[in-house]
Amino acid sequence: MIRKLFKNARIVTPLDPGRPLAGEDQGKVTRIERGALLCHDGIIEAIGDGKEVAAHNPGHDLDVEVDCGGRCLIPGFVDPHTHMCFAAKREEEFSQRLEGMEYLEILRRGGGILSSVRAARAASEEELFSTTRQNALSALKFGTTTLEIKSGYGLETETELKMLRVIERIGRETPLDVIPTFLGAHAIPGEYAKAPDTYVDILIEKMIPAVSQQGIARFCDVFCEKGAFSVEQSRRILSCAREAGMGLKIHADEVHDLGGAGLAAKLGVASAEHLLAANEENLRAMAEKEVIGVLLPATAYSLRKNYAPARKMVGLGLPVALATDCNPGSSYTESMPFVFGLAVLAMNLSVNEALVASTLNAAYAVGMEKEVGSLNKGKKADFLLLDGESPAVLAYHAGVSPVQEVYKGGELVFSM
Ligand code: NIG
Ligand code: FE
């Protein structure tokens, strides 16, 4: 039994009311000026004003006492959407995009996601583990303590399973909590370019059953987009995954308003991602079903697109979360502070709204709300010490990481 007290901290955290925070509550956080956090074997036992927490715990049975020096203490980030299990970077493609070639046009020509597929198929499991581990540890340094990672660069059973094994191993062999998502429906593989429905049949008849039999994916995701999967194909795939016991996610209306957000509402998925082009009626329907809207501003930034209408979403009562989308194509960053800054300065979320979006609501998006996402009694002591007095420093001090220390389950796992 290890008891640790972290005192003299400016604590800012959402408190979990048992549901995602939306609308006027999107920015609902508690601020404790001279706060303290007491944890017991990595689980939060008490949090509040320093004096109250000290009274709760007569000092003598403490194993460790840390003076936070008045720094701001917030929950560890939950990054609920990444494709960071990849074998090779795509710097050349980035240059092509800078010269004006569209992201979906690169994919249509067999590059983009499909070039990552060639690299992932060719890589050994060990190679893939080593690149993914590097990405995950980088995310940890930027304050991510819970991380979703998708497969989707295999597009065949064998390589998809290889990716999911690697992703699961990242969860076992790094300090991070990792949530694996099956994204076999990321693109139509070259072999089926002329018969996309045949690939959908294979997903339904072979791949989803194989993945669910191994029990190594918590969610199933689909890239619903022109040139990838139609709304009807997405519906078939997600319905099958639901029957197989997986949670559901969808890349919806990233480039075109196909109606992915409407499907997200109809199916009542856990989260719909991107939503740059989603229409108001479908966003409203999502809000009614409490589907989390996961916004990926680093993707809009890198693709030079308009940002998702975050203010409108909050106005509609849609619970908003934030993620990096870390991948070698459309958004190459592991940094939640960067995403936080974009959310505040480019999408006009308030600092408190962005904090809720990158912690509590993000935890709901990956089904981890009982364990992480806020500093509530009974949750894991996953938190960050910032080089600043409030979470505003994450947007204010641009282009660097103000994350000085990262604690996972009460253990120091990164220090600047
Ligand atoms: O979320 N849009 C689809 N998937 C990723 C990009 C993956 C890639 O380009 O490799 C995304 O942006
Ligand atoms: Fe994505």
C-alpha cells in the first residue's frame, strides 16, 4: 500500500457527473487554488483544498509527499483517435500536398493510406512495434496518459491482426492505457478497387469474426467518405461489428457531407470523428443521442481545410472531444498541447471547454470514463504538472510543450 500526497498545486479538472459534458456544461471545471491530491496505490483517494485533504490524512502514514510548487495540475490527456501504428512516414506525400495535390486524389492514385498499407504489410511485427512504441512514448511526453490506436494499414486479416497485437502490446509494455480499435474499413485495398462490395463482404464474413474471436479490439471504426466507404457500406460493417460485441466509431463527413454524422446518430455510436463537413441536422441528431463529436483540428491544419464548427457544435449541445489523429498522412503530430492550442485559437473553444474535450469527454469517447478523464475519487491518479498557473498556458505558450511532469497511476513517468 503506497500513499502519496501531491500538495500546493493549482488543480483544474472537470468533475465527472456520470455523463459527457455538453452545451453550457462543456467548460464546466473545478478550480482549487491551493489544492492537494492524495492517492493510494495509484487511485485517487481525496482531492480538494490542501488543508481539507491534509485533515483527511494525518501526515505520518504518507509514503511520499510532493510539493507541486504552485504549478497547475490537470488530468492526463486522453487522445481518443490516432493511427500511430505505422511502419513508415510519408514526407514526400506532404510535399505533393503542399504543391496542391488533394489528399483524396493521392489516395485515388494508390498513395496515401494505401502507401502506409504497403509499408505495414512489409514490416515485421517487431519493426512495427518499435515505430509505434516510439510514437506512443512521444505522446506520453506531451501529456497523453490514455491513448486510442487504430489498425487500418493492413486491409487484410493477417496484417490487421498483426497491427492489433502490436497495439495491445503497447498497452502492456509502456505506461500508457491503450484502447485498440479495428479499422479494417479504412480504404478499399488495391486488390478490390474494382469490386469494393466484395471487400465489404470479406470484412463482414471473415475479418470482423477473426478480430472478435481474438478479443483484441474494443472498437470498430469505418472511414465513411467518397473513395472509401459509402454510408450504406459503413452501416453494414458497423452493424456487424456491433453484433460481434465491439463498440462503434465512425470517421464521418471529413471532406464531403455524405451523411456519416446522420448514420452515427441512427446507430448511436460512441463517437463520430472529424465532422468538418457535417450538416446541422445531423449534428443535432448526434447531440440528441449523446454521440461524442471528436474534433481533430491538427488534421484541418495540415490539410489546410476549414476547421470543424466547434462553437456551433457546443451550441447544439453536442459533447465535443479533441484528438490528434496522429498518422503519417493527414495529421502527423503526437502533441495534445498543439491540438489544445488549435482548439482554443483556431476553433474558439474556451480553455475550460478544451480541457473537458481533451480529458473527460475524450474518456467517454473511448469508454474509459470510469477509470480516467477527470480527477475524481476512485479514478486513476493520472495527471500532469504544467509550467504555468492555469491550463491556458497550453494555448498561450505556443509551439512548445508546457507539460513538465506526467504521472500515471501516481507514478512519475516523464519529467522534463
Ligand atoms: O483520420 N481519414 C482517414 N484516416 C486518417 C488518415 C490516415 C492516413 O492518411 O494515413 C484520418 O485523417
Ligand atoms: Fe482518423
